[in-house]
Amino acid sequence: MDLLFDKQYSPAWAWRKYLQLTQEECAKKLDLTQQAYSQLESSKQPRKATVLKLAIALSIHEMPTKLTCIIKNPLRSR
């Protein structure tokens, strides 16, 4: 899978949107509160261990090697 993350959004946000999950669903998979997950998602530089835990919880087995597809916020004005 190839992804290009819009610079305004974190990879955690992009993966959650791509997988069509809510913050609550992701939080549950990580054994966190929704508020804690929201902080993780808005983090500019999450720790490597946190990224690994997120990838495992969301069943992301392979990180993209090539960045080509843009995921955009559909609510953002055009």
C-alpha cells in the first residue's frame, strides 16, 4: 500500500480514516481512553514504541515504502 499523508494530518489520523475507524474504536484496540488516543493522534513525533503498538493494534503489517496516494479530509474546504 502506498500513502502520502497530507502534511496537516498525522499518519495515525490517516490510517484511522483509511481503515474507517473512530477514535473510540482505535482507543479500545490500544486499551486507551478516547482522549488519550486523540492526544496520540495529534502528536507531532510519537515515540517509535507507540507507532509500533499502533501498527500492531490496527493490523498494519507493512509500512508504505512509496508515498503516492493522498488521503484528504473530506470536510476541509476546497
